Amino acid sequence: MRFLSWTVILATNMKLAASLGTQSTLVSSCTNKCDDTGLCGDTCANLVNEYGCNTTYCDTCPYAGWCDEECSVGACSGPQPTPTPAPTSGPTCPYLLTKNAYSYVCSVDAVVAASNDTDKYSFGCSQQFYFGAARILDARASIDAGLTCPLGQTIQCFIYASYGNVAGSCSECETNQKCGSCQDCTAKEKCGYSDYGCFGNCVDCFGATCDPPGSGDVGCAAYFPEEMGAACIGQQSCYVQLSGTGQSAKWMSADGKTVVPVSDQAGVALCHGVDDNAKLKVLSICG
């Protein structure tokens, strides 16, 4: 009885829609006309459950075209294009993808200056990550673990010194990669910013990925402790080492006397990027 009653309602509404010119304005696109117009007395999700796609809304059925999207028929029968999300406006170049506010962090102006004067400055890089249970150290020109500047240069500041869901690879600096050639142009691929590629070098390949990706909100991370990082400024080499993984990881000094659990750092306990898949990425300006 309900089907008969609903049929009368729909037929009446369709006649009314026709008399008002409503049907002529319904475009032939992948949609649910019942939902769009409100003429069917219920939503397609409920109507289809009650009356079925194959008997009521198929291409040759009495009410073809009214629940196309719900039934994947008509204009919705083929693969539907995935809408391209609008780019997040984000900050205007230049900027860095980090929430690290420690004193040793490079200013944006310093990174621009180093990028524009490669005779005077270079980039020092170190990284550490885990592959299964095996620790992989990639500490360029360094002793044990950490970062070393070329002979005659010292660490001026740290662009990134983060442990978490951090993008970038030291090899991208070694091969002079930039947005368009590195694995991720992080601001574009991981944050969706409309203004990106700020420095024209490997710095654009690094940064904390936005959380969630494409949201425009730079993700959190555990940062190289203030005291340890500040002590490296003006030195040719800096020992940067983590023991353990994820929330149980600890920053270690070279002599082993200073231990800073990442979980003791502000906000890290709630930072889900600091897990067993977290990576340590360190990028500095040498000059």
C-alpha cells in the first residue's frame, strides 16, 4: 500500500513540476533529482531501499532519472570524475613548513639569502629513519650520527630539525633538486598551498606535512631540543641522535649524559605523526 501511495504522490508531484517548468530545468548530470527537488516525498536513500533500483529507477523503469546517483544509472552509470579540491590559499612565499619556534631555527630571510648566494652558503643535511626493525642512518659527512658542514663553514642555523611525519631527503640536496623534480614539493603535494616553490632548491622538498594532508594546517613534530640545537650554532659539526622510536624515542647528547624523551616535549604526546614510522630530518644553513 505504501508503494501505491508513494506512486500517487510522485506522479502528482511530477505533473506539478512539469506544469511549473521544473522538469525542464533539471540538468542531465549525475545527481538524485528526488533529493534536489524534494518532489518525491522522501530521499533517494530511503526510496531505493524500499522500492529498488532495478524495478523503479533503472534507465527503462517508470521513474528513470530521479535517483540516478543512488542507483548508479543514467548519467551516473559510468566512472565519475573525482572533483579536484580547490587549492588552499596558505601563506605567501617565502615560508617554512614547521611549528618549531626554538631560537636556533633559521629565519625565512636567512634561507632566502643562503639560496641566493651559493658561493657563501651551503645546506647541511642528516636524516634517520627506520625500515622495519632496522635503523637506517644517513648522516652526510658526519661522525657517528649528526650533521657536518663543509670544511671552512659552520652551522648558521637549522631550517628543519624535526622528528615525525617530515618530508624531504638529503639526496635531494646532493642532486640539486627542487619543486618539480623532488619526490614531494611538500607545500603543494602535502598541504595544497597555491603559492609554493619558495626557494628554488631542495628546501622546498622538506617540511612537516600538513595534517591531514591538503588541509593547510602544518603538522606537529618533536623538535631537536633547544639547548642541544643552540649549542651547535657556530660549530662545524653537530651530534643529532635519537634512541628508540615513536613516543618512546629519546634525544641523546654525544656524551650520553643528556637524555630528553620526546614525550616530555610540549604537544608531542598528542602528535600522532610521532609514531614508529616517524623520521628524523635535519637541514641547516652552513656558511
